[in-house]
Amino acid sequence: MSKSTFYAVIDCDNCFVSCERVFRPELNNRAVVVLSNNDGCVVARSKEAKALGVKMGLPYYQMLQEFPDADIVALSSNYELYADMTGRVMSLIRKSAPDFMRYSIDEAFCILRGIDGDQAKKWGEDIHSLVDRGTGMPVSIGIAPTKTLAKAACIFAKKYPGYRSCCVIDSDEKRLKALELVPVEDVWGIGRRILPRLKGMGITTAAKFAAHTPQWIRSSFNIVTERTWKELNGIDCIPNEHAAPKQSICTSRTFPKLIDDYTSLRTQVANYAAKCAEKLRRQNSVAKTVSLFIETNHFREDLPQHSTMLRATLSTPSNSTITIVEAVSRLLRDAMREGYFYRRAGVIVSDITDVEGMQPDLFEYNPDSYERLRRLDKTVDRINKLCGSETVVIGTRQYTRNEGKGKAAQFSTAIRRERLSQCPTTRWSDIIPLNKGDK
């Protein structure tokens, strides 16, 4: 068998649910769902929950109504745990892959050069075993000559146990057979906007889409869809791009209850501003523009309505938590109106540049003050990394800790997470104790 270049996509199976099961084995083989912020709707499902018919995005209260007798475990989203567990998974893959590109929180692409299909299969099965031993997280691997075909192969790796969590498409015969079995809506790169159009033309499978002529594809769709067509036909054309720093960062939430006082609303937006600052520091960037938006509940016709968005320009671009929180607090004073009940708010930082290329203000820049804030943020970030997220925060965020053993810290007016699990990998207080007799 000839040697060539393959793309491998490694995807965590039912990622959020799997993270929970690593430390709670009693959830294995049970229907489990993870809920969105404020325990609103289903954002992750175990295969058992999928088998029951629980749909993605289903509101939690509707799930209780539709499945009153089903034994479904509902958990609040624990992003601190998920980020740490997936980070460990990606670290193991990165050490074993010649060329690694993280695509999302639970998915990565690798490039395998100069190997044949059998060697690719063995590599994938070894990666599955390595991740399972190192983290307890199940992953599926799809390997093929193009990224789009690798995504299709990953579908089969997840669906059919006979592949032992790794499916390889290494011949034209396998490619054509796979495309016959993949619905067109499951093809990576086929968006929701063109899906009705394709189905209206009778194109229901990846094979029917790939069988059309390049001239017809080029005249009927955009360049992104044309690339998908080429990839399905074995032509590698999607660039190998590593994740670029974000050009804007937004953190927003819907409140657990309506807010009509400045102090409570400031707590919320200070939390969002701090999150934006942390994300800036993680990608080694600074932002020059800070924006704030707030809005009331437009579904409540009995209440007065108000929504606005204000922005401020920092004299010197910054990623300092204190600087960005102070800017947002000033904006909130101008944005908020008395007598209105607010339902949602968000903070956006934009005009982002690399910290090394920062252009300080000629007149207002104070290098001593800048350096103090930089050291403070570095120290706080290190403490929070070692002792758990939000161990140390600024006073504006009105930090309080929930009562109850093992519960992650939350703010006094933070999002509702009544079914939150522990964080045994990031919080000393949540480390799982050994049972008597364990060694």
C-alpha cells in the first residue's frame, strides 16, 4: 500500500457528559444531559438520552413535561471542569501528533505524513488508548486524505463499534461507499442556508452532492461550498490554519431574574468584563475598545422597554481586569435608566492587537502603573489556575461562595447552576478523597 498524507480528526465523544462521567461512574449507561447557562436548555446529551428522543436545545422544563417517567440525570454546565479535561486530552494528542491544530474545545486536526492506511489505523487506535488511559475520556478518530472526508470517517468511528473508535478512508472504493451512507446535512461545510435548496434538488446524500460536475457547483454555490465538493472528491483544498487570535471577544448572559438596581447590574457586567480581560491575556492580546449593551425583557409587554449599547476607547490598549471593569462600570452609569427591569447584558472588547505591538498613549501612559497592573493580573491568574477559577477576584464582582461541600464558587447574582458538579481537577476543596483501604 502506497504511503501518502492523511488528515486525522480526533473528537471527544459526548464531551460534556463524558467529562462528568470520568469522576461520577454511577452515570455510566444512564441517560444524562447537560444544561445551558441558568439551567435553561439541553446543550449536551449522552447516547442513552439521544436514544430516548431528547433533542438538542430542548428547554429543561419541556424535557420534564415530555419525559415525566424517564430516568434522566440533568446537570448544570461546569465549564471549568470541561475546559481542564479537554485541555488534558489535547495535551496528550499534541505530544503524539506530528502536526496538531486544535479546532474547538473538544476537537482537533492532525496531519500524518508518509504513512499508509494500516499505519494510520494503528496510530488512531493508539491515540484512543492513550487518551483513555490518561484521562478516561472516550474519543473517536476519523482519518482520510482530506479534512472533510476525515470528518465523515469520524461519524462512522462514533457510530459503529467495529471500527474500534478509528475509521480510515484510504481508497476511492471506501470513499464512494462512505459518501453513500452520509446524509448531506452531516457533511462538514454544508450550512443550514443551502441545505433546503440541496434537498429541493433531490440531493440527500454526500454521494449525490459529490457526483455533480465542478462547473455546476461553481455556478450554483459559493467558494466554500465548492471547496467542500472538492474535498468530498478527494482533493485537499482547505488551508491548514492554526487558530488565530480573536479580533473581538464578547461575554454576555441572560440574568436568572430581572434586575433594576445599579449595584446588582454592575456586579453582572463586572463579571463579564473580567472574563473578557482573562481571554485577552490567554491569547496575549490587548484591546482598545470596550463596549457594553443592556436590554430589558421584550416579551414582558407589561413592563417599560429599554435597550442600548455604549462603547469607550481606552487611551492605551489593555488586558487589565481592573482597567476594563472600570471602563464598563462608567459606561453602565450612562446606559442604565431608573425604573427599568433589565434581563440581559454583555461586554465586548474589540480593536484587538498583540500585546507586543501595543501603541501606548503619548501623554497618559504611565509605565509604572501599567507594570503594576500587569504583575497583579499575572499573580491573580496564577492563583486561580492553581487553586481554582475565581479563587481571587476584584471587589466590584461582589464575590460570595455557595454553601455546601464541593460546590464551585459563584457570585451573589451569578447565573443559576443548581445542579453543578464538583471540579476535582482544578480545586483543592473538590479533590476526591481515598476510601479506607485504598492505597
